[in-house]
Amino acid sequence: LLEEWQAIIDRAAPAARILLRSAHAKPPFLDWITVAPEGKPLAEVVEFETALADHLQQADRVHTYAGFVVAQLKQHAAR
């Protein structure tokens, strides 16, 4: 999982938006993922757009996943 997140960040365009669906309403792994050579917490590299994700989750017509996460890569994110 750490390698997958690092690959996303390494290949993403500046200020890219990341969408994630999960079986968990609030995926716990987002709190312990670290990225970049310094091992930064994910929350230091992306900004979680919780209000937008909650709105989109309510508008979801499929309702397959309990969780919907939207995160935007911060402009100064180290790669």
C-alpha cells in the first residue's frame, strides 16, 4: 500500500486530485501511510477534501462503497 501511494504521488501532475473509494467509511490506513524519502505522513502531502467527499458520497447512485475520499496533492509536495 505504501508503494502504491508513493507511485501515485510520484506520477501525479501538480495539484492532482485523487479519488478513492473504500469499504471503510473512514479508511484507517490513511492515518498511517507515509510517503516521500522523508517518510512524511500522507496528510502532509495531500489535502483531504472531506466536505466534497461527503457531498459526492451522498450523491452516489451505486452505493457499493461505504467510503469516498477526495484528496488534492499539495503544491509543495516532495517527490
